[in-house]
Amino acid sequence: MTLKFLYITQDPFVNQSEEFVRILAIQVNAGPSSSTGLLKDPSGNIVATFNAFVSQLNTETTAYPYTYSAAYQALNIIIIPPGWSFTTFNHAIAVQGTLEEVLRVH
């Protein structure tokens, strides 16, 4: 199989394929310091959360009065099996493929 990149804007996202989906990054409007998405089993039970830590830096320079920098780091791995769902996010970037393929992504 071939690994596919996904840009997900539908919340909730239900994995209706036969392949696995690995969430790489999400965007939510929950606050400046963390992002959280929820992985749910087919019965709707919350199984795991996707956490991303945001490190922000505001500096002042002579060329630009306000400079903003942010770094994002995923704190855990979320893989959505077929039939499972992912919710509580605005946008997500993910990869889709076999379990072995999505686990190899760094």
C-alpha cells in the first residue's frame, strides 16, 4: 500500500477506510498552551487524547516591533483504527496506510 497524507477538517472524523490513520498535528481554539483531540472507540468511549505542547516566544527587534515565534511538539501518538473516530479539533494533518507504514512516520 502507499502512505497517504490527509488534511482533515471534518469533526468528528470517522475512519471509514480499511487502513489506519495517524494524527501528526491538530489545530484547536482551546488556548495558547496546549491542543487536545479525543480518540473514541466505535461505542463512543474516549480511549486517548492527542496532546500538543506549544512553546511561544515574543521578542522585540529594531526591524519589527513585535516578533512572534511558536514551536509545536506532539506529546503522544494517536493512531485511529478502522471504525474509530477522532474529535474536538478544528483541523488535523495525518497520514493513512497500513499499521506498519503509519508507525514508521517520525
